[in-house]
Amino acid sequence: MGIQSTGIGSNLDVNSLISKLMQVESQPLTTLAKKEASYQAKLTAYGSLSGALSSFQSGFAGLNNVSTFQNMSATSGDSTILSATTTSVATAGNYNINVTQLAKSQIISSAGQASTTASIGAGTSTTLSFQFGTISGGSLSNGIYTGATYTQDATQALGTVTIDSTNNSLQGIRDAINAANKGVSASIVGDGTATPYHLVLSSAKTGATSSLKITVTGDATLQSLLNYDPAATQNLTETTTATNATLTVNGISIISASNTNTDAIQGATLILSKVGSTTLSLANNTSGVQTSINAFVKSYNDFQATLKSLTGYDASTKKGGVLIGDATARGIQNQIRTTLSTAVNGLGGGFTSLASIGVSFQKDGTMAVDSTKLQTALTNNFSEIAGLFTTIGKATDSLTTYSSSTSATVQGAYPLNISTLATQGALTGDAVLTSGNTTIAANTSINVTLDGVTAAVALAAGSYSSSALATLIQTSINGTSAFSSIGSKLTATITGGGFLKLTASSYGTTSNVVLADGTGTTVATLSGTVTTGTAGVNVAGSLNSISATGSGQYLTGSAGTPAEGLKLLINGGATGARGTVNFSRGYANQLNTLFASVIGSSGTISTTTDGVNKSIKDIGKQRDILTSRLVDTEARYRAQFTALDRVISGLSNTSSFLTQQLSALTGTKQN
């Protein structure tokens, strides 16, 4: 039988042969596709894991907030008499409260005027000076005091308002007083008479120490209208007397300048509304904390369910999760379990583990809550529960208060020793001020440096006794915006020797008072030869026998030590051993720190997914190389089969020729 032709010349199915050969050659592409799909599935799984961790973190967020444990419920028996709010230092308790009088502001009224817009006086520049103080003694009849005395309140700053030709109408005076915002409000009331319009002035503050004294310098007509001294000339009449609120709390008498009282019950603000008797109950937020703990357990169990679906094995389907055996997932699970199984250090109490409050692990890895045990712990030992979850610092010394910490602070118990107590800067003059009155000239201004800030302070002209002078200086300095805006202030007193003493309210080396001449009366008149005070000193001491850093009354653990960043307020007391400061990082705080290293931007999951993405990118590169190589391989196969086809075609032609020749030879031989 002759040779059969293939392809074009041989009838061979070249395309089919090459297609089958290329299927074999393309097997690595299939392997790469499967590997890429596996990596993509892992990326999705890591995303699910990260989401589950974030949800878990949200579930315990409330437990990492100390306010969750400090919030207390305040329940008034009659909210029309009083209501209350609480702060972190409040303690649970029940109180019987009897409100016998509400605090009121003094209200005084001018003589009636025929017009609210007509000019009063000649328009001469006039200064209204407002003082606040206490009216005592004497009698009050028809709004006028007789035989009373007036004592200025040194804690309230003086206020001044300028009246001139642009605002010397009743409306103008009202608007100028209100715009000045100096602690006095003004309004105009009409009574329907021939001269109906009265300027009505009210102290912005309630209480007996906020009664007004108004000194008018300048226009005589304005003086006759607005000068008001309860102990002397009174050109306005009192319509409402300034009074303090009076009440009893569990039988103890309380006097308050305001209807909002923060002193009667520690950590509670009482808001008085009317006279009457009622009860007030302050209770710990046990239900809120219990809800937060249950939410923590639920969110953990939800996380466990997600983790199990990703890493577990389903015997019924004989399939494992995408992350089964994954080191990253297993490591995260172990870290969380270890954190929650380890007792919290530095608590100094009996509740140091989740199990101690009724939260325990089950055999399947979930957590469960013994509600009875948890409720008992919250009811009987509420103050100890916060440390199990959030960052807490507690000092055994009553005059030491935990302020803050940093991420570097190590939990534990730190013995505290104080070698130096913080002091305030103070200036004590050497000019005797008690031998007679001191005269302050007109346009007097002194330069005061308080806590490193310098400002010009105006002193009102007049003749002052030593105590009145101290009050003037204190209110004038404290009322200067350069100081009040940053919280700096001082107290001015007269020593037993008759000297002026100025004491800064701040503590530490930046606390000091310096006086310098400005205009008018010189500083020597006030403080003699002493113009620079003695600066305060910082607190000094140690934590766990290691020197700490002092700043004012605050002592902070030094860098590089276990107590680094542990900041304490040392509010007086004695030098020497001051007990122990217990610092702990509860479970919620520890988990937050752990999660930052797991799901943070540079965390474990991010690092792992970066590696997976790199592997996917590498697969893409391998696919491109392999695809290019397959194109070359297919071209080579086609070239080889084309050559083969030509060979077979040639052989076929030769076969046909030989067949013809043989046939011819055979025919010749037969003839």
C-alpha cells in the first residue's frame, strides 16, 4: 500500500493535533488559576476575620471607657423641687432634702423717666463702676437701706461701662451695660405713669454676696440717677433682695449662693427649682455595666463563630474552612484567649479575672455569663469592677489622685514617697498698710506678671482701708482678661504685720507674682521695696523607689521606668511614704492594644494580606510569561507540522511516481 498524504498534502488534521498538544502545554496555567483562586479566597477570609475582630472591638468599647463605671443614676422623689446630675467622684446613697429658700439675684430700679430715647445729662464721658458684695445690718424700707454696711466680694471682678453722648439715653445705657457683659443685666420696665420708664438692673449671679454697688464718675445727672451704695447714697431702689438658697441634706444645714449647688453632696450637682421636701437617690450604674459585659460576651462569641467557620472542619461535608491550619488566624485566636485567661495585674483587690465575676470559657471555646454571680459582684463590689476592663489608677493615700497614664505605663503596684511638696509663688510686701487708708490716684495702672504672663492692671481711684485695698487688687488682677483667659489668678490678703501678700493660685516653679510701676500710684505704695515674689516649687518624689518628675502638684513616672507616664496629683499632705498607687490595664484596654497590632494599618492581618497580594501579583507575572511561551510553542508546533506536511507530500509524490514506473515496467514485461 502506498504512503497516504497528510495535511494539505497529507490530509492530517493539524489544528486538532496542535489544539490537543497545547492543552497539555497549558496545564501550568490551570494550576496557576487554582492557586490564584485559593489566594483570593484567603483574602476574602482575612477580610471576614478583620471584620469580625472590628465587631468584637465595638462590642467591648463601652467597657474601655471609665465613664461607663462612673455614671450614676440620680433619682429625685419630686423633680419639681430639685433634680441632680453626678460626676465620677459621686458615691451611692439616699438623701432627704428640704429646700427652705431659693437663691435670688438683687434687682434695683431707677427713678422713672419720660422717654427711653431722650438724652440724660450733658453727654460728658462718664464711667459706671460695678462692685459685687454683701449688704449686712440696718433695715430695708421701700427699697432703701438704712444703717447697712457693704462688704465687697474679693472673688468677683469689678466691671466698668462708659457712657457718653452716643449712648446717654435710657436705651443707650441699657444696651451699653448688656454689651459690656460685666455681670450686670439691664432692662427697661414701664409702669404706666407720667414718667413710666425705669432702668432695671440685676446681678447676673444669685446669692447674698452678689449685691450691687454702683459708683458713677462724670456727668452729674447720671450720678443722681445711677449712684447706688447700700451703705450711703441710694439713687436706685431695691425691688428684690439678693438671697442665698437654704436647704438641709439629711438634717445638715446648707447655704448656697446659687440654685445650682455642687458642694452639698460630693460628686453631685443639685438643681433647686422650688421650696419643698423630697428625696434623692444616687445609685451605681449596675444595669448599664451588666449590659455592657453581656454585650462583650456576645461579641466574643460572634467572633468565635466567624473564626470557626474560617478555620474549622465540617465532618459532614468533609471540607475545611479557607483558613484551616492558617498560622495567622491561629495566632490571633491564641493571643485573645491568653489575654482573657490571664489575671489582671495591679488591681490590689479580690476581682482580678473574668471568672471572679461570673464570666467563663466553655468547652466549645465560647464564653458564658453566670448572671447571678455577676449581679452579686456588681451590687457588692461595684468599685472594683472597672479595673477588670479599663485603665484604672487608685492610690491608697486620700490626698493622691490618679490623673493619667501612657501606653508605656506598666501595670502594677507602685509605692509612693514624697520628698518635697509643691508650693505656690507669693509676694509679701514690706509696706505697712494698716496704719491708715491708702490712696489710689486717678488713672493708676500697675504692671503685673502672674505665672509668667505680664499685663497692665487698672486700679480704681479712691481711698482704701487695707482690707478694701487687698480686695481691689485681687479683683482687678483676676478680672484682667490676659489672666482670666488662661485660668491664672491670685488671692490678696493682709498679713498680721499689715503687709500685702499676693499668692498665686498655681503651683510649681512657674508660679510667681511680680509687680512693676505703670501709671499713677506706684507699686511702692502697695508693697514697699518688694516687687518680686518667691517662685513656687514643684512636687518631688519617687515611685517604686525610682525618682519621678515633678511639675507643680503633678508627679509623673520617669521615662524608661515601669512607671513611665503614670501621672499623679499630690494635693498636699506630708512628706515621706504615702502608700501605694495601683495601676491596672483591664481586659478591654489590653484587647484594644492587641487589636491595634492585629487589625491596624501595619498589623498582622495587613502584613499577611500584603503577602497574599504579592503572591497573586507574582502569579500574574508567571501567567504572562507562560502565555508568551505558549504562543511561541504553538508557533513552533505549526512550523514543525508544516515541514512534516511538506515531507509527506514529497514522499507521496515519489510514491506515486514509483507506482507509475513499476506499473509501466510490469506492463512491458507482459507484452
